[in-house]
Amino acid sequence: MSNRMVGTILALAGVVVVAALVLLGLDAWRAARTGPRWRRRLVGAGLSLLALLGVAPTASAAEAPSKLVAADGKPLADSVEWKALDAAWREASDVASGKRGPYPFDNAGKKRLLEALATATKDVEALQARGLLSEAEAGLLKQDLAVLVTGVQEKRPTELKGATCYLPMPYIQPAQQGLKRLTARLPLLEKMAAAEKVQPAAVRRILASVAQDLALLAGKEGLPLIRGADRAKAEELRKAVEAHVARLKAAVGE
């Protein structure tokens, strides 16, 4: 039996379990987060399939996840910390992606950018402390900042253009890197999607990174090259992430 068939059967069985929970007046969303692993996996697969179909199962109005809406984004977007973070983020993204070439800065420029990213991480914590970012939003932003730091560190300054003695970084398949990042993001994405309000600027910044990793899995070197049980888990993860992404996008009008 193929992995795709197994995933389909799991999702359909999950829908049946979700329906049974709703009929019994139980909270399917809570069942997907608590209890034995097999049940969480089964219910999660069912909820993901229903979310992709545009169905939001609830046990009762009291237990239903609240309607997710966008908070007033001006206090965050207009803050000094967010503006500095946004500038550092854009520059680091251009550097890490290779948009600025293989030698995007000199030693001083590399040091300055890494310091700006370190400050951005502290700014995220300060914005969370002031209530302008939730714990989940802050956590996801810090995860992405850590990825940018690694990307910047891997780039060589102009002073090393002629150098031949350096230790190359070990190659890791991009899809595997994306899978690892999405696995770390999923619990925080779930918290964001289950919240009452989200910050539009933070959501858009976070979802841009998530979209890049989902694209890695969707590419020809993504899921097709992941074998066996790992592929089934990757497919399950992708569906769960996409369900949360759809809810977050709807909240901010994307």
C-alpha cells in the first residue's frame, strides 16, 4: 500500500473520529492536542482534511475555537523596534538568499548585520513584554531570525574572496531543512491559529517564511525524495501547517 493511500485512509478515519467526538459533545480540537499519540495523530489528520475542505468542526459554541481576527497593527508596525527589525530582516534575507552575491559584505559589514539581527531578537522579546506580540508570534519570529543568522554567517566577506583554505558547510537537502523548520514551527502556528487576535505585520512576516518551506516540500526535490514512513509524516505535517496557514491568512485578509 502506497504512503499516499495510507495518508488518505488515516485522514478519512480521522474525519469519522472527529464526527464521533462532536456527536458526543467533546472538543475535537482539544483531542488533537492531548492524550495518546495515536489519537492526536488520527484526530489531527481528520481536522486537517476538514480544514482544507473549509469545514470547522466544533463540539459546541462554547468549545469552538474563537473567530480569529487581526489586531490593530499600528502600535506594532509604528514601533521603533519593529521598524529596526524589519530593516535588518530585509537586508539579512537578501544576503542569505544570495541576492547580493557570494561576497555580500566586508568583515565590518558582516559584523554590523549580525549585531543588527541580535538586536532584532532582543526587540522581539521587548515587543512581547509590552504585549504587542504574543508568545507564539515572538517564538516564530525568533526561530526565523535564527535561520537568518545562520544564512548570514555562511556568507564570506570580500576579504576572503581569494581564500582557498576554509571548511565547507556540510550539504543538507533543502527539503529536509524545510521539513525540520516546519516541524519546529507547527506547535507555535497551532497556538497562533487558536488565538483570538493576531498581529498582521507579524503574521505576514511569519507566513512568508512558512511559504518558502512549504514550496521546498512541494518541489521536485521535496516530498518525492522523502521515503517510507518519513514521507507519510512529512505529508501529515504539510497538511497540518497548510490548515493553520489558511486560518491565519483569512484573519489578516490575505
